[in-house]
Amino acid sequence: MTEGSSTYLVAEWRRVTGTRECGNESSFNDVGYEPVVFNKLNRLSSPRLLASNIDETTYLTNLPKNRSVTLSASFSTSDANLSPVLDTMNGAFRLYRNRLNNPILDYAKDSRSNALVGDPHAACYISQVVSLTNESTSLKVLISAFRPASADFRVLYRLIKPDSTGVDEVFKLFPGYDNLKDVGIEKQVIDSKLNSGRPDVLVPPSTGNKFLDYEFTANNEDGFTGFQVKIVISGTNESTPPRFKDLRVIALA
């Protein structure tokens, strides 16, 4: 609590490094203090570790009280009659870990994400099945995403066809800009076996907090009366995952 604009309460958090899933980073390294803001989400640049008692006493003997997390609060005031107050009895840390791994290097050759079950990605989004009144032959996905340079995502789709009753069709990757060529006003798939799940055009990584637009298109499909969309998310830094908003899917005749 700060009373008026003449009192100040500034916090810093001392932290130690952690290791991401399937990563080779070194844990339990002291990386000093960094500023944090009370009552707000503070995004970190790389994984940090909240250690158990036994790990703290075993691996953090060089830190005060062997603590893996230490909060430092600095009080100041420009008015001798006022002072900031910190209620330590009701304070709490809320620490979050993103489900992020990087299990597939070549999506054209590794088809595990195409299957209905057993996807190796720790983070997936799968939509409900959408039923259509009229039969369609093309599908377009529009999405706005914040994608750091260390992260990636691929988009797949599954079609429900009038003659596929009782048959569960697998997911298919969208062609991707690296498997498309310009033919008149429409882009043509070079080789369906090389579909990558990437967008129709190359989109650079996001900088700052900027969301960029991605578009995925599948044309000339056999007629379908329903569809399902799947997004698989990967990355090498759990602290900087992709973020999404404004997902739209359009079925075209």
C-alpha cells in the first residue's frame, strides 16, 4: 500500500535458474536481482526455479538462508509525514510454468501430430467439431498471434465428409508458404506430402508485445460438411510462449 504520490515501494526478486522440459540449461545458478511489480504479472526472460527445502539446503548453500526465492522491498518517501506500508502477513507469490516443449523438428516427415491421439506436444489447442449446413471444399484459418523467435506453432485441420460415417479421418497440416507456388490468383500446393502447417506467407517473429496476423488456407478439398482445427505449440524457452487471440475459421464452397 502506498499513500499518495509522495511515497514509493519498489521491489526486486532474487532468483535462480531452472531447466526447461527436455532442456540442457543448468539449474540452481544465482542470477541476482531483477525488478518486479506488485499485483501484476511479471514475465521473465528465461525459466526460474522454486526449489524444495531439500534442494535448497543441498544446492543453494551460497545464498542467504539457502533460499531459491528472495523478495527485496525498498521504501522511500518525499513527505516526512507519510510512509508506504507492506503487509507481509497477506503477501503471496504466484508462480506459473508454461507447458512448452519442442518434440518435432520436421513436420512433413514426423506424422505424430496428425494422429487423433498421442500428440507429443505439451501444448495443443483442439476445437470442437463444427458442422456445416452446406457442403464446402475450402478452409481458411485466420489468427492473430504473438510469436517470439524461440517459439513456433503449426495448424492442422480435420474434415468430416458426407461419406465418412463411422470413419475418423486424421488431422492434416496446412500446406505452408514453403510448399506453395503462385499460379494466377491462387496459390498451388507443390507436394501434399511436404505440408508443414505453416501460414500461407512468411510472418516474422513478434517484437515487443506485438500480435501479427497469420492466415492458413486449404483449397480444392473433397466436399465436407464439418471440420475441426488443431494448433500445436512448440518452443525452446518456457518463459516466452506464443499467445493467441481472434481465432476465426471460414469454410468456403
